[in-house]
Amino acid sequence: MTTKVIAGNTVDVNEEGFLTNPNEWNKEIAAELAKEEGIDALTESHWTVIDFCRTSAADSGKAPTLRAITSGSGVSTKDLFKLFPKGPAKKVAKISGLGKPEGCV
């Protein structure tokens, strides 16, 4: 485990850059992580997905799967790939301050 300064906050991250403590997350960290993932600005649609994922993870103890995100957030798979290109479940989990989803490589 390593520490990293993101948006002026010192947080613990794993070797892939995922926060190890979801309680260290905030919206400024999310915006900075999004930029690191190639997303310049988080829109209302991004926040809909992020908020769903954080709520789901708080309830279940783990990051939701792609299927759970699309069915629970109301955002279609096609739109999810537009919002979070090249691996939406993994990217949204990282930006949401959650661990890497099960099944992600």
C-alpha cells in the first residue's frame, strides 16, 4: 500500500491506484481521478453513476458489477461506455473511491 496526494488530500492507494479506504474519498478526489483516467469533466450523468456505485458499495461491501450499474443507475450500457470509455466498471469504481470490481482484469 502506498500513499498519494490527490486534490490536496493524502490517501492510501493500492498498486493500481485504487483508494484502499472509501471513507477518504471526496468529490474533489473524484474529479482528479477522472482526469487521470482521461475524463476531463464529470457531468451530471457521471455523478448519477458514481453516486449509485458508492451507495451500492456501502450496502454490499464491494464495487458493483457492470450489470448492476446499468440496471441500478438507469444508465444504459452504451451510455456507460461513453461516460467511462475502455472499462467502465473499473474506471467508475476507481473514480468512486471503491476497490477494483470482482472480475476486472
